[in-house]
Amino acid sequence: MDLIFLGAKAGLAVLLLVAGGAKVADLPGFTAAVALFAPSRLPRRLLRAAALALATTELALGGASLAAPSAGWLNLAVLALGCGFVAVSGAGYALHRDRSCRCFGALSQRRFDAAAIARAVVIAALAVLAAQPARAASVQLGLTARLLLLGCAAIVSVAAYTAARAIAAARDAQIGWSS
Amino acid sequence: MIRVPLYLAVAQWALLLALGVLVVLMYRQLGRVLSRDAKRPQLGPAAGSRAVTLPYTRAGDDHEHYFVPGDGRPALLAFVDPTCPSCEELVTVLGTAQDAGELSGLRVLLLVSDPPAYLDISAAFRATKLEIGRPSDRDALAAYRASGTPLLVAIDGAGLVRAAASVIRRAEVQAFARACLLPDPLAVLPGPPLPRASHAPAADGHLHSTEHAGESEAAR
């Protein structure tokens, strides 16, 4: 069972790193998605700050969760974030159906639809699995291993950022109004 | 013998998988970019074709309005999006040209596909005094072939498309404005009717004639 629990934990951590990196790369787009759920008079600076805060929270949570598997509170934080995804997906489906959610920045063109709710529920379910206790020997990492994992987390985030930037630049020239 | 904690092994595989997915995504995008020229759809309506009536909702107003070409007033239609940096440039340039009186006599309409809330994220869109609308009829919108943004369409007073292209520079906007104001060549040429020719302005403002096969974009 440890394999399943730890697989869910590592998988979610990497997912957060990719999502956070891609969101930072497409901050204007993600700000637009955040604006859908904010009061219409809210200043743009605040919306942008909120979008940046959400993206960096995902990055920080992903990195910390990956490098510190024995910290139980991180599992709960990831679970709370997963529940937040379900709530946002539900609200998006009800209020802004088929609008782009920018969940992975420019890496994907996911929209607020029924599939998005299903995906968010799967993420929350994985977070529940990840919160299950594993044997201490399985999650005991030395300082070197933690630092290496943090380095790998940074590489994955930068890779996601770069990929999202490149894809956004390519799409910028061929945005489909007709689609 | 070195014992690797189970979590470390699992995390390494997860990281490797993520990097692999990102590499595949990048190569897919690279493939699309390299083959884009062959598949690229035409941007904008054909010059010389007749522009179609376009219903739209005005920003901050739920009522439906209509852009009716051929009512005697030339028009510049700009298909733009607040999340597209080049579109912001075009909106700024259009505003500057409008303030300088370079677009006098023309109707200028910015058309966005995003919901009104998106306008708040762009300083250029928030600051502009130009009319902003959101097309409300997909069929009419399809006739404009707005397959990419920004797209500027120049329509003369008779409702004929004089130019359509992705432009952001002021000289280009000025050329489009001049193209709107030129008389219909068929109306001024003496003699028997000639096959209609289309005209696309260059950045220097001169017109270059090209053969045009279709008469009416709306008829398609």
C-alpha cells in the first residue's frame, strides 16, 4: 500500500510543480481566469497579485511536498488545495461553462466542463490517498536526498515554465477566434 | 549495499514522467509550428468581398447591437483579445490615431471574443475610448475568418472589404484608414463592367491590386 500512497503523494507534488510553473508563464491568462471569480470592480493589480499568489502557492506546496514526504501537515495542505480545485471547477461549470480555466497555463486548453470536475475530484481523491500514513522507513530522506529532490523540483518547474512560454508564443500568432 | 527509500524511487519516476510529458508537449508544438504554413487558414475576409452584418453586445451593455456594413460610413473592425500583447499594441495605436484625427469619418469597432471581465486585465483595453463589442453570432463571425488576432479589417462605405491583415504599426493603421476612404473602382471606371479586383494596402499606404475570385463572402 505504501507504493500507492507515496505514488499519489509524489504524483500530486509533481502535478503542482508543473501547474504552478505553467501558470507563472501565462500570468495574464491565469489572471483573466481568476477575474472570472472576482468582483468586477477589483483592480487589476490585485487580480494579478492573487493569480501570482495562487501559482507560487502551488509551486511552494509542490516543492515542499516532494522534498519533505514525512511532513504530515503538507498532506493536509495539498488535500485542502485539492478540495479547492473541486469547488472552483464546480463554480466554473455553473457560472462560466466552457471558458478556459488556464489550469495549466498554455500547456493545455482545459475548460470548465464536466470533465474538469471529474479531474478535480480525482486530484482530491489522490490527495486523500497521499494523506494516508506510510512506513517511516519509506519516507526517511537524508539532507542530500532532499536537496536533490528540491533541485529536481526546480528543474521540472522551469521546464513547465519554458514549455508553457513557448507554446503560448506559438499560439499567440494563431489564436483561434473561430474555435 | 545502499538502500534507497521507497519514496525517493517513486518521486524520481514521477519527476521523470513529468519531464517526459513536457518533452512530448514541446515536440508536438514544434511539429505544429513547422507544419503551420501548409495548414494555415486564411486570415480575414478576402479583399473585395462584401462584409456581412455582425451582431454584437457592447461591453457593459447586454443589448444586442449590429455592425451594418454599407451604410455609407467606412469602418475599421479590429478583432482583438485582452490577453494578446500584440492586440494591446493595436488597440493603443488605434486610440492614438483616433485622438490625432487620423480616423475621422471612420467607425472603429474593437471586437473581443473574451467575456467582459477579461477587459479589466488589460490596461490598453481599460483605457481605450473606442467602442468595444463581443460578436454574438457565430455564423456572421465565421464570415470574417478571424482565425488569429490581432486582425484589422478595413471596410469602405459601400460595405466592401478593402483590406484585412494582422497589423499593429501606426503606418499600417493609417494605410488601412486610407483604404477605407477610396472610392469603389467599379463605380468610377467608365465603360462596360469589369471583373472586380481586390486591393490590399501596403504599409506605405499605396494600393496593390490582385485578382479576386469570389464576389461575396456572405454568399459562402
